[in-house]
Amino acid sequence: MIANKIQPVLILVALIWAVEIVNLFLGNRLVSFGILPRSLTGLIGIPLAPLLHSGIWHTVSNTVPLLILGSLTLVGGKRMFWETTVNVTLLSGALVWVFGREAYHVGASGLVFGYFAVIVARAVIETSITTIALAIVTVMAYGGILWGIVPLRSHVSFESHLFGLIAGVVIIWLDRKIRKSQSP
């Protein structure tokens, strides 16, 4: 059954929606636990930001790409999916904390951009038929998200998008470098 195969992605999305429902009942007060750059209290937002959203429509807009790109990332295995999720969250969040505008940064779009980058970077580095096919499908379906790294709207964290993309590439590059150094 397909639900069993994509269970990790479904768990992540269910967690995001559970947090959104609680946030809704609290009048969106959980947003204050997002990333607030260069502030001590904003550090808590680094691991929490992908779970927090500024409203229902923000959550909806991240749900479908999370399901699709998360599932494509899962092709590399559950371990790779969770490592990618944690590493993109922490690296992109840390970069937003250091370089982002002074505003609360919340949402899973940094993770979406990280998944996108991981899928494409794997194809460039590994060059297997599977990774190239996945990258082609990803770019065809979601290549337009790259406009998200351009600061077009003040209420959208282009920083999360940009640093999610960078984090995805860095993670694959480092993974390749580590694996290369470990092989005889």
C-alpha cells in the first residue's frame, strides 16, 4: 500500500497540521516560536520553524509540495529522508538565523526547497538513471519554485527558500565527500 511507503512523509505532514490546528486555536501565537534572526529567543525557531505556519493557507501551500518532494526524497530510503529533513531544517534555519531579515521566519517551505535541491543535486553528483529521472520529474513539476528565492514579497521569507536550497546542495555535497573519503 502506498501509505505505508510514504509513512514518514505522512507523519511529518500530520505533525505540521496538528501544530497548525493548535496554533489556530491560540490565535497564531505560536509564530513567536519561529526563527527571529540574531536573537537568543529566535534560536528555538531553528528546529521548530518548519512545523509552524502563519495560517491555514500557508500550511496548505506547503502541504502538497511536502508530500510530493518528500516522497521523492524518500526514494533514497527512510534513513536518508529523516537525515535530509533534520539536516536541511538545522542548516537552513541556522543560516536564516544568521543572515535573515529581522522578522519571524516560519513554515516548511525551506524544507520544500531543501528537498528540491537534494533531489537535483543527487542527480548531478550520482548520475544514476533513477536520480536523473527523479530530478527531471522534480524540475518539470517544481522548477518554478526557484522564483521563491527572489525577494518579491515582504511577507514571504525568501531567506528560508534560498537557504533551504543551499542546505540541500551542501548536504548532498558533504555526503558525497564523506562517502568518498571512507571508501578505500
